[in-house]
Amino acid sequence: MFDALAPALTQAYPQFTNAPLTIRPFGEGLIHETLLVGQLDKKWILQGFNNSVFRFPERIDHNLSLLSKHATSHPLPFQLPLPLLNTTGRGLTAIQGKNYRLFDFVDGSTLQQVQQPAQARMAAQAYGKFASWSQQLSAAAFEETIPNFHRLDLRFTRLQEVAKQLPSLPEAEQTLLQGYLAQLPLVNWYQEQRKHLPLRVTHSDTKINNLIFSKTLSQVEAVVDLDTVMGGYLMYDFGDLVRTVACSIPETSTEWEQIREIPELFEELLAGYLEGLNGAMTPLEAESLLLGGEIMTLIMGLRFLTDHLEGNVYYRVSYPLQNLHRAKNQLALLQSQQEHRVRFADFAAQLQER
């Protein structure tokens, strides 16, 4: 199936010799085609680049080159796998009309969800260290790889626009729509924060499966999937961790009564993220982290509901109402997060006193 790739790769990359290459599918990536390449006793990861999701590959190439230069002189305590350069000095290689990238293979384990609280803290520490490390870089030098990716205000406005175009909605959809429109105070808070928070270089996709742990799950070996690295706010990165790690069940679940925030995991995440940052933030940034999970959960819910109302044009669905159900799931999680605001604020205050 991948026989045609082998000679092109051998010619394009100096890492390969004339020995036979083995190429097979690898992992569960949803965006890029991911392949495992082997030659003798060495392994690499080959990605078939998804231009439909990332419409500006040259921006990604630019941003990753900035990370690569910084990593050369400022090493991290874990690996940051970046595209290997081909014989022309570029990270992207065109083969049969498609762009590919080659990475060193990092041996280890990945998690789809935490199995114990210590893993949540470990994950947050790694992302916090990445945030601290990247603050030495100018966010203005990084280009937007997905324009307005985490702009909550624009997502909210888009839902309002789409809803106005629909003369009437079924009761379940109308109820959910009103639930989201009632989140205007959180949107207003977000807009006020943007006036004061410093723009940082952020990972922007801080799910736990974007970390590679050691085989024993005792430490983080690598932070991966760096295509969304660009200017953003610390509350984005911490918030996406909260949304995806400190929740009782995945965003695809329809067990409405079981959907809740797990406060103990939130506290592990906050403690770990602050440990990783090691003070490299302003007091206002530290305060913004407390609502970061709400911000990111609201963004995803808005996106799911908007996509449902527009006819499921963006997110892949396995049945017609799946995006509606995803939106209902996220609103339930958001409301649970908001019920714990006082507890989270008290915990943050206790951390500052230690």
C-alpha cells in the first residue's frame, strides 16, 4: 500500500540508507495520516499532512522552525519532536501531490484518559514547563495556524448569527440554544481578560494524548502535536487540560446524569501546571486559569451546537444528532464547572499560601 513512498523518502531524507523501508499505519490520529517507518533497527514517524484542517502549512513550518532554534540552545526536560529537514532544508516534503513530514520516533505510552490523579499532575507539569520555556519567545513572531482558533467571542457571535437565520427550532434545540446564550457573562469576562492578559506562545491543544509518557507512566517523555503552537493565553492551555482531563466521561457521552467536573482532578491539574510554570506568569494570568476550563468548554460547546445547526459541516458525526448531543454534554460539564468556582478559588488561595 505504501510501496510508492519508500523510494521517494529514501531520496528526500538524508537519514535513510539504501536498506529496505517498512511503512505501516500507526496510532489513532484524527487529523493527519500517521505512519511508522522502519529501517534496520531505527524507527521514524511519517505524517501525511492534512491541508483541509491546516490550510496554511507554511505558517506551521515557520512556527516550528522558531521552536527548533530555541530548543537547540534551551533544552527541555522532555523531547519536543519536530520535523526533520529534508535534503532541501525544509520540513515539508511533497510526494505524489501530498505533503509529508518525518519525525524521530519516541518510544513510550500514550493515554486517552488519566488512570490515576498523579498522571493528571504530571501532564499539567509538562505543559506548564512548556509554557514557561516558550515565554522566552516572542508570541508576535508566531503566525496563526488556525485563525481565531480560541476566540470565544467570535464563536459566540457566530452562534447568534446562525440562530437568527433559523425561524424556529425544535424544543430540545431551543432549550440548548438558550442555555448557551445565557453564558454571555462568561463571554464578557473573556473579552475583558483579553485587554489585560499578555500574549504567550501556547501549545493550544493540550490534551493528555498529546503527551508521550514513559512505558511505566512514571514521567513525560515528549510533548507532541505542535501544529497549533501560536500566540494565545495561558488560560487556553490550562483550560483545555481541565476540559478533557477533569471530566467524568468523554464529550461523546450521552449519559447526561453522569457528566460532571471532577474537582480532585482539577486541583491536581492546577497544582501541576503552577509547578511547571514555576512563577513565570502575572497575577492576572494566575487568576484567569480558574475559569480557563469554563472558557474552553464553552468554546467547544458553541462549536458543536453551531455545526449542528449548520448541518454538520465541520465535525465528523456517526449519527445526525451527534453534534447536538456533544453540545448538550459540554453544557452539562460547563454548568458543573461553574458549581465548583468557590472551591477552586479557595484551593488556588491555599496553593499561594504554601
